[in-house]
Amino acid sequence: MTSHSLAKAKRRRFTPIALTTGVVAAALLSVSMTGTLSGFVASINNPTNTTATGALIMQEQNAAGTVTCLSTDGGSISTNTATCATINKLGGSTTMIPGQTITTNITIKNTGTVNAGSFTLTPSACTQSAAASPSGTATDLCTQLQLVVTQGATTVYSGTAAGFVTGGARTIAGPPAAGVSLPFTFAVTLPAAAGNTYQNLQASVPLLWTFTS
């Protein structure tokens, strides 16, 4: 056999080996490029992750349920403070006589979604003025008027209208949870001994109710 024929035969013998090596190299290259040929996969998607604040809102209502005031009536939940001049806790009588007691019932309700952590009632000083003309000359109506404030069976205050302001804010037991209302009664009495000098006089006691979460 010539040297040319011998070289040709060797090339034919080694051709399968060369092809096999090429396939293995290609497979290894494929693995290195794709990372893996197969495997397990598990996943959880959380598309909704939110949180929101609640609101603490106070409602005052008269006994008949015909007048309702909300702390948001001031126009903004940001201030959450309103003035309610339509529910008169001293009754608003203009014909009170000596020995008479005027009773007013109201409810204070938590209409928000947040429980109240504390509840206070803060009175301002009692002031006297003329209700009509001619008016009596007495100047101590606030110290003569007797005032009793109760929350259910609990007495919040008992004394003169003038003395109500003493001590500042009064804590109301059992601050209401969301949706709960508390009943209050205001009873004001003009002593039977009051004479003509107390005619056509008026007493005013501003009140501030406060919920705190």
C-alpha cells in the first residue's frame, strides 16, 4: 500500500471519533449557555399589598333623634371638629320658674371605624346675661343654678353651674368602641327660693366633648 493510501485509511478511521467529540462539545456548550436542561420551579405572586387608616368620628344627637351633629360637620376630616349649637344641654327654656327642673337627654356616639381610647367632657365657665328686658338685678345666677350631669347610672357632675368648670376635663368611663353610643342626661334646677331679681336672666355653659384613640 502506498503512503498516500495509508494516510487516507487513517483519516477514515478517526473521522467517527472526531464527530463524537464534536457532539459532546456542542452539548457542553449548550448547557453552559442555558444554565440547565431541566429543574423544578415554584413561585408566589403578591399583587395586592396595601394598608389604610381608620377614622374616629363623634356624633351628638338629641333624644328624639331629629337633630344630629357630627365632628366632621366642620367641613374636613383633617380638623374633625365642629360646632353644634342646635342641641341645648340646659334645655333652652325661656320660662323657667323657681323650683323647676329642666331635663335634657342626648347621646354621644362613635360613628367611626376606630375605637375611642379615652372620652372627656370639658366645660367652660358659666356666664350670665339678660334674656329679655326688663331683667332682674341678680348677678349670681350661675352659682344659684343646680346642675346634674349623668351618663347612664353614673354621675359625671353634681353641683352649681358655676362650679362645673372647676377641675377642667372630666373623664367619661367606658370610652365607646366604633359604633357604640352613650346616653347623657343634663338636669338644671332653679332653687325654689329664687326671687324676682332672677327674672329674665340667662346662664350659658359651653361644653367640649372629645374622643381620643
